[in-house]
Amino acid sequence: AARGLFERSLAVFRAQGAKRGIAILLYSLSNLADREGDYGRAAALCQEALALARELHDKDSTAATLQHLGRCATRGTSRGPRRCSGRASRCAPKPGTPWAW
């Protein structure tokens, strides 16, 4: 049920060109794929969300997405989990800052 709603919402946001909404839905779909054990799909969705977060200059979302990408990489076949997690640590906000997602 959640996947269908996310995918329909993603289509609407893509049609409108709403990059922040697209990034949030890609991140959400990535989390869903991760929970379902589809780590390759999770990583691919995360990469797309990461590109948008960077384009939007959103450091909090970039850090959160890099952390999630690192988790996907440690569970699946994606490469570079330590590299991704290290990047997330370097751009993470200071303690007490709420995450963007």
C-alpha cells in the first residue's frame, strides 16, 4: 500500500518538477526497498535522492541520504560503504539539529 502511494506521489512531483518532494519520496522508497531486502534498488533510489539533495544544497538531507546509502551498501552489493559513511560524518549537522527528511 505504501509503495503505491509513494510511487503515485512521486509521479505527481516529477510532473510538477518539485525537486524537494521528489527527493523526499525517493528517500522514502529507498527505505521501503531496504526494509524489503532489495538493497540494489534501495541504493539506486538513494543515489537519485542524493543527487537532488546536493543540487538543492541541502546539507542535512545530503548527510541523511549518505548515511542511508552506507547502510544499504553494508547490507547489499553496492560498493563503498565506509566511503559513504565517512562522507556523511563530514557533512552531518551539529548535534541537536533536526534532520531534513
